[in-house]
Amino acid sequence: MQTSPRGLSQERFKGWPAWVLRQGPLTLCVVADVGGRLMGMAYGGQELCFTHPDLEGATFDGDMRQWPALCGEWGFPLWGGGKTWVGPESAWPAGAPHRDLDSLPWQVRETWCDAQSMGIDVQSPVCSVSGLQITRRLTLHAHTEAGASQWTIDHTLRNTGTAPVRCGIWDVLMLLRPARVRVPLPAEASDSKLVALPGKKPLADLRAQGTLQDSETEAVLHCTQGDEFKCGFASADGLMEVDFGPGAPRYTRRSAVDRGQPYAHGLPLEVFNAPVLNYLEVETHSPLRTLEAGEVLRYRVDEALGV
């Protein structure tokens, strides 16, 4: 298995300037110039993040003359990688993610590499529509368990405006297919702990075609080809696992779940499979909150990659 010396460096990744974190077989690439994204995630030399091949190396500087070419047939650029969106989707301006947060360059506030950890802290500009500002702090921990490399992303969402905003933090990671996603379900019986999101392929169809295999205790989605669907999941502990096939690494993420609180789309976890481009998304939500002027919402996602 390919391994690399431990360290943090500035390099180029698929045409973008990037901060590259290396530890053993793991490589993480953060591109601040495009929405503060975790744009690359490789293990043993195998890249697992999706990036749009037509957008690699491209950036947006706020000049709207660029925008149509970046969006293509979509309403916003599908840059790729992992990003922080603001939920719910129904509140997006003009039906697209907040442009200033999702596509403008972010500021690198801090980087570090010591015996305990290494990481990078990046901050968005203030959104000209909502007044919101996002900070993402990625910490790669030096100590690992069972050979897995572990990191955390601490999200901060601040309302810098004068009006209250009803919102939640929405962490979305675009991964390459084929992959199998496993989500443990809460033990108690409920008809609403696994749902197809409105307008997406029904669960009965996913089961009939073998894409979804579920029981009272878990759901498994086989994301192997272009077939659009999106499912939401209840959860006791926010755990999601992604397998990329025999001999490939396994990715896991976990986030705190408060089952007494509302969520932007009803449930805290989601999986989306793209219809054309070769990716799936694992998505986690913080609870919804009304952020008054000056208030802050914080949310942490713990991630790991190993064999």
C-alpha cells in the first residue's frame, strides 16, 4: 500500500492551489479558492472524491459573466468534493446554494502541524443574500485506531446580519461510484425512519431493482450507476459507512443526532445518487435553528478512512 511522509504542504491538486495533509496512506486536499472544499481524499493512492472533470482548476471571482459556463446545464457549479451548505434546500436563493458561500474563495485563517494533529481553518466571505458566514476547521488526528486515519470537520455558521435566519448546517461529500452505503437505523419500529425524498424514486422501486436492501436495523444502498434517487434516514448516532469494493478502503462518518429537534429535510442523514455524472453524496445535517443577529451554530462531523 502506498504511504507518504506525515506533513502539511502547499501543492496543486487537479489544477487548483491546495493545502495537502498527508499521514501514512491518507492524503486530504483542501481547496480554499472554491468554497473551502475538501476536494481530494485518497487512501493508498486511490482517490475517492468526485470532482467535475470540466471544472477542475476553474474558479469563480464574482464576475457573473463566468457563471453560465461554470454551471453548464445545472443551476450552480457541481465542483465536487466535500462542502458546507445551508439547509433547507427550499430556502436556497433562486433554488441554488448560496453562491458566495459555495463558489467564492475562502480565507485560510490558520494551518498547523504538530505531534498531536495537523489541520487547516478556512472561512467564507459573508453571504451577500443571507448575511451568513461559514467556518470549516479540519483536524487530522495523529493517533489512529485499527489502522484507520481519523479527522474531524468543525463547522461554524454565524449570522452577521440584522434579521433572524432559520437554517441548519448541511455537510455534503461527493464520492466516486461504484460504492455501497450502509446506514444503521434506530431499533424502534417506525414508518418514517427511512424515506425517499419528495420527487425522487420511491423506496418500493429501489427495493425491486435491488438498489435498496433494508431491515428493521439497517439500510444498504448500492450506488453503482447513473440512476437518480435520494433517501433520508433516522439515526441514533449519525453513523454512515461507505464501501468501495473488495480491497478498497472503507469510509465512515459520524455526527451527533438530537432526535427531539427538527431537521431541514425531516431526517438527519441523506444519500443521493446522481443520474449522469459518476458520483454519490453522503450528507449529514445539524438540527434546524433560528439564528438571531450575531448568533452562531456549531456542528461537528467525525470521519475516518481505512481498510
